[in-house]
Amino acid sequence: MQQRLLVALNLSPQQLARYYAGSVSTVVARTTNGRTVRFPANILRAVVQADGVHGIFELILDENRKFVSIKRLSDV
């Protein structure tokens, strides 16, 4: 069964540069219900904009807790 997580992200271009440079490989964020989640930073590439990554995002994980997709639901 797939798991749906709603995560609020507010990352500047400078913060994203650390991920792309390889100095940071994991994003730690809070879900909208207060749970802490960790996921590979490279999945954010699909949602990066000129001003960074900002908004509420839906992360879909498969039954083995592996990443399936990310989608922006709204801006913050």
C-alpha cells in the first residue's frame, strides 16, 4: 500500500546548492502532521524553481517506503 506524506519545504537556492555540491545528500523535513521524514535530496530536482523549493509537497512512497513521486500541492 502506498503512503502519502504532505511536507512543507522552504529551501533557498543557496541551500539547494549544498545538496547539488554533494556536501549534503539528505533532506530532513516535517510533515504537515508533525512527523519528521528524511529523503534523498536528489528527488527535489523535479520541483526546483528559480527561487528554490517552496510550498506544500506530496511525497508518495511505495509499500517498501521507497520514493515513487513528488508533486507541489500549493505555494507557501
